[in-house]
Amino acid sequence: MQPRRILATIVGTVQSAIGVLAVIFAYFLYFDFFDVQTMLNTPVELLPFYVFALTVFGFFSVISGLFLLHEGLKSR
């Protein structure tokens, strides 16, 4: 494999994982699992904005990571 394809595969995997973790964290923040809102001292007025920002960041990160994975894994 070429170094560029290896790097694209690694970066794509890491980026997709970070995106999934951001979406999961947004879910935990919104539904207050493990008292995340209390630990972060999140104001209730800004909660929808934080969840929206984390979700958008997560989805864009996952999509971008999947494109990188596709580039790294396509025809050898």
C-alpha cells in the first residue's frame, strides 16, 4: 500500500470515531446521563445550542472520515 492510502485510512478512521463520540456526547448531554449537565455546569438556556453544535460537528466529521476511508480503501 502507498503511504498516502495508509494515512488516509488511519485519519479517516480516527475522524469518524471522533464524530461518533461527539454525537454520543451530545446525546448524553441532552438526556443528562451520568449528570453530565451538572458536571459541566451547563446553562439550560444554551443546552439546545450545544447539542446542535455537537451533533452537526459529529455528522460532518463522520461523513468526512468516511470519504477519507473510501479514498484510502478504493482500488489497490
